[in-house]
Amino acid sequence: MLAVESLELEILRGRPRKVVRNVSFSVPRGRVTCLVGESGCGKSLTCLAILGLLPEAVRRTGGTITIDGERVNDLSPEHLQALRGGKAAMILQNPMSCFDPICTVKSHFLESLAAHGGNPGRLSPEVMPESDLARARRSLAEVGFDSPDDILDAYPFQLSGGMLQRVMVALALLSEIRLLLADEPTTDLDVVSQARILTLLDETRRRHGMGVLLVTHDIGVVARMADFVVVMHKGEVVEQGEVATLFAAPRHAYTRALLQAHLSLYGLSFGDEAVGVGTVSPEPCLAAATPGPVPEEVRLR
Amino acid sequence: MTLLRTLLSGRTTRLAFVAACAVLLVALFAPLLSSWDPDDIDLSQKLQAPSREHLLGTDHLGRDVLARLLHGARASLGSVAVIVAAILLLSLSVGSVAGYAGGMVDAFLMRLCDTFLTFPTFILAMFLIGILGAGMTNVILAIVCTHWAWYARIIRGLVLSLKTREHVLAARVAGTGQFRLVMRHILPGVLPQILVLATLDIGHMMLHVSGLSFLGLGVQPPTAEWGVMINDARQYIWTQPQLLFYPGLAIFVTVMAFNLLGDGLRDALDPVGETGGWGK
Amino acid sequence: MNLLEARQVAKRYRRGGLFGKRSEVRVLEDVSIALEEGKSLGLVGRSGSGKSTLGRLLLGLERPDEGQILYKGKDIFTSGKEHFRRFRRDVQVVFQNSLGAVNPRFRAVDIVAEPLDNFEPLSAAERRCRVAALLEGVGLSEADLDKFPSQFSGGELQRLCIARALAPRPRVIILDEAVSNLDMLIQVQVLNLLRRLRDNSGTTFLFVSHDLRLVADMCDSVAILADGHIVERTSPEKPLRDFSHPAFLELLDAVLPARPDGSGVFRNILSQERTA
């Protein structure tokens, strides 16, 4: 569904430097690929680059991006616009910032529908055409809202973070998208909302057969959602593969460090020894957190 | 300082900054820049054309126009400086107390502001001058009275929003007292925006000062001031239009310079600016 | 001995003003919670459960509408200035968002020294020395003393905030989702630091979090907060793994798995017997 090959991104501000180097990975249809790494490793920029949404200061200097067989890196603005929301959609970390605070949810739906094959004529939110209203309601019901009309009439500030994220997914589902990009969609949500949104994404993927690229820094999200994992560090892909293989036998030291940190949160470590939750002595956790020598570039400041 | 650098990076802002500095320097060093006394009446020299002695000619009373222009800068800018200082002092005190204290204090102070906001500047000026007499002091008083409340409201709003910021809470937990909280944690967040507003307002206040002086309510003759010069030149508008032109140009340049400078300051202080929040 | 206690506190916010319809939002209702000296307590709940509000009440940043906040057995709001000052010195906080919790115009040395300036004024040289030692204790260096917050990463800034909280040698530290925003590797580093502090200094910790893994690992006792009420808490007869309230189960089931193959479900890990 999505194929990224040798992507290179450069920052233009100050001394030009490459922030993403030689990044290649793919997202098969109906599967979830997780792009994982720490803040600043370039995973969000990679995600934005796919839909041509890079900020002004960043430029793509190399590589190709293919969505559903179609090369998208050099599309005209009109084509890109049709692509976004039409074939591919994106949900972001902070849902509140994606909504216009003075417009109701209904107006947001109207806008999305107008951009992608709804009835664009009337732009007044009170006079939404019946067919569009039905589509909006269907979308909202699919993401789990029992009373879509209440949601449609609400303003973004009246909804919680989790609810807004659901509305984002509903907006994405208005068209028959083939690819869903999610940039840290649950980072700002609490643990229960996170679980619900991830389940929603999983179910939606299964029902619609779309490919999902999920960007995250949380290995737990990877364990829950991923079929494939791409590990990024300082702008490069250090390891990628099927999730089971990665967890069982990580090859790169950075991946190992990430996994060990993740497992230590559960009181586990490699080799399946349950250290036990709530141990009094910190030593086992400390020792488990740093297995063997860590290469220079992975050592923390 | 990086702020200065950002400020001077735009061409218009650079020009505005230079112009504003020039006007300020003129106001400061006026006596040194002109050998003529602006109040020196010499009727034998009246309405002279520009010459080597009088670079811009003389006015209807034989006074050197250039000298009056330079000294006029002092009166105009000097009074504006006093006005801005007084407004800032008053509005910062009232605004931060209202914003920080909240409750009844806030309500009372805001009603006070509302009262002052209802007075139009010229009407109040005329009222005050009617009671207290003409003169620069009363003009300054009138302008301060009508403008401070607007600033106070804005400052109150800024203080309210900064009060709940986590670094203020953290400072409270660290034991910082209220006065230090306001001075070190809240006001430094308020000042940049207020300074921008004040800079943008300098032109507006200059026009008030000059306008009131033009009406004869402010600076009294023979003191040189741009508004007064325009008033004096009214009768010669057909014969000696340049007498009107020079002070008008001076006002125009000064107001423009400070407006553009204020714009530049606002852009320079805008934190969102370039990054737009793309990375962490 | 209960060092810091909330006794039957209630907190309500009123919506609507003088001319609008007044509606009341009850954030906390009849909440009692106590921190025993030297122990660590975990307060767990969803967003909106009121746990941050309770944290702010325990810090004396807001007054409860009902009930009392007691430090060393005395109400902090009615026992005089000296007692409140003592309370302020002994109870410190680390907030979730480190960037918002520091004044962007202060240098690191001034940020960390602020509690010292208020409670233990030192000479300039001593102050610098003390702060340098605090920074080393959290894994930063003396070279960071004069940097501004914008020059630090998120993890370093959070460690700076921890150093600030440690500066006045407090008896209690409240961590309000202090590690939620951090990257995985940094999170573990900070947790290890906190564990070391807990074990070596006898400081009392209150962990406010929505992450059961964290709390299960770091805390001696746990209380679950839901809809403004404490719905379950640990006792000698009821350890964490025997909790049964629906709010707790909801939180437990929501914990992400440790492994993709179903072998790392937290519910199972928690219910295992503690290994020696």
C-alpha cells in the first residue's frame, strides 16, 4: 500500500543538514507497520513527508514515495489534495489542535465532505445535505459514538481528547482510504483512552483493509498493534522486521536497549525471567536495563 | 542581543529603527544641533526663504524654522515619553494586582477601568483644561487618564493566563512569595507584549498631543511644538505652504517610524514564527 | 506517622457567571488519603478522575471546599504562617510537562536554586556549589548550570525539575505524571533515579499516574481514584493484585502488553506470586 524508498529529508534553516537519511520501508495492505524511535529521530517528519505536508523549513531531497502503486512525491498540488483525505488520511498527536475551535464538528465534516465528493454547494453547517449528514452519522457510529447527532453539534472544546481522536478517525473514514497514517495518536491520552483508540484503529483496519502506518515512541503500542516494525534512530532506520522476530531476537543494540527499557517497566527482561513486579531491591531492574556494552551513538547524554 | 538582531533583519524595520533613533537623538540634542534660539523673534527676518543662515527659512515671527522643528521634537516626544511612562506604571500596577488577586479586588478594579474607558480623549482634555487651564501638564494628564485603562485590561488578561502556568505553580511550591512571583515570573511574560503595544501607540499619542496643541489647548506659544507650528502656519497656507509642510512631515515620519518599529517588535517577539512546531 | 494527609476533602468548580446558568462540577468528593513517612503511595486514575486536583490540594496550591489538608497532623491553612512555611519547604513537586514547569528566562542554576533562595539563602558561591551537586545527583553536569531551558532536552529538563524538588531537602515529593511525557529510555533512567532516591533518602513519594505498571513497581501502597472518589486502596489484607473494582480492572486491562505474542499481558504479570 505504501512504499517508501531511500527517503532523504533536509533542514534548510541555518546550515543545511540531513534529518532523515536513506529511509526505506513499506506498509502492506491491511497490515500495521509501526515506525518507532525517540523524539527527534525523524519519524514524524517521515510521516509528514509521505503526504507532502512537510513544514517550510524541511525539504525532501531524495527518495520516492508510492501509495497504492502511484508515485506521489512529484504530484501537483491538486492531485496531492485529492490524495489527502481521499486515498490517504492522517491523524495527529494532539487532536485539539486539528480542529477549528469556533466551528462545530458538523462544519468539519462538511468541509471534509466538500473536499472529497460531497455536495460542496452550501457551506452553511446548518443546511447540510441529507446524504452528507447520513455519511457523517455512519462514520461517527462506526467509531463508537452512540448518539452521532450530539457529537455533530458539539464544539471541539466540549469533547475530551479521546473523543476528538475518534472524531478524527471518523473524518478519515469518510472516504474509502487505503492508507491511514497515525502520528503518535495516543501519546496525549490516558491509558484507557489509548487502549480504546488502538482497538478502534485495529478494528477499522480489519474492516476496511487499509494499511496503517503508526508512528510511536512507546514499545507497548508496538507490541499491541504492529505486524511490522521499523526502528529509527537519528534519522536512519537501524532495524526493521516482523514484530515477533524483533522482540525475540533484536539485532541492533539500540533496538535491544529500547526493548529492555520497555520490558523493565513490567519487571521483565530478556530471557523471559519474570523479575517480579514490585521488587524491593532496585538492582535487578538496573542491571536488566543495561545489558552489556552500549555503542557510543546509543549512549544517552 | 538576539532580539535586536531579529528586529534589524527586515529592511523596513531597519529603516524604521534608524528613523526612530534619529528622531530621539534630535529630541535629546536639539540645542546642540541648531545655533538659533527657537523663541528668538526677529520681525525683520520674517518669512524668509531657505538660506545658508536659516536652512529652512523663517516663520511669520522671524524665528528659525529648523530650530523650532528640532526643539519641537523635544516637546512632542518628551511629552509622549512621559505619557507612556505614566500609562505603563499605572496600568501595570492596576492590571497585575487585578489579575493576580482576582475576586472582589479584580471586579472593583475592572469597574474602575470601565469608568475611565468611557471618556473620549478630546472631551476629557477640554474638560480638564477648562478647569485647570491650558498647558502641557494637563494635556498629559488627559491622555494618561483616557488610555491607561485599556492597557490595564490587557495586562490583567495576560496576568490571568500566566498565573495558572505550571512554572508559576512550581515557583509557589518552591516557596516564592507573591511579590516575587509577580515580578520574576509573571511580569516578564507580560512586558514584551505591552512594550509592543506601547510602541505602536506612540504615534497615536503624538497625534493627540499635536492635535490638542493645534487646538491651542496644549503647549502654549512661544514654545516650539509641531502641532503649534501647524496652527501658526495655517494663515499662511496659500503663501508659505512649506511652513505647514515641515512640521507635518516631522509628525508623519515620527508616527510612521514608531508604528513600523512596533510592527517589527511584535513580529520579532512572536514565538511561533519559523518552526511552526514541527519537531520536538 | 501520617506525614501528609487529605481528610474528607471535596473540591467543586462552578461554571457560569453572574448572569449565566450556574452549574457545579464535583471534581473530588469525600476523599481521604494519607502518606506515611518513608513510604511511597501511588494514586491512579483516568484523566478527569480528579487526581491532579488532589495533587494540587495536597500541595496547598488550592483550598478544598470541604475537609482538611493536614501536614504532620495540623491543618495547613489554619495553623499559622510558620507551619505553612514549614509545609511548603517539606513538600515539593515535579510536574508532568517539564518545559512548562520552568521559567524560560531563568538559567538552570536559578531554576534549581529557587527553593534555596526562599528557604535557605546561601552566598553566591555556596549556592552555585549546592546546585552543582544537585545536578550531578540527577545525572546532569556543572556545565549545565548556566544554560537556559531551551538548551535542554525533555528528559534533561525533567531531571532539572527533580533537582529543584530535591533542593530544599523535602520530606515529601509529589510526582504528577512526571514520567508520562518522556521517551522510553529516558523514562527508565528517571525511574531508576527515583528508585535510588526512594531507597537511599527515606523521602516519602506520591506518584500520581494513570500507568499501573509504574505504580505497581514503585509504590508501597496504591489508591484508585475514579469520578472524584477513592474506590479502592491497598491494605494488609488486600494487595494490589487482589483489587477488584471495575475502575481498577478497566485500568488494568488497558495496560499495553509487554510482548506481541500474548505472553506479556500485565494482568497476568501482576497476579503472579512475587518471586524471591
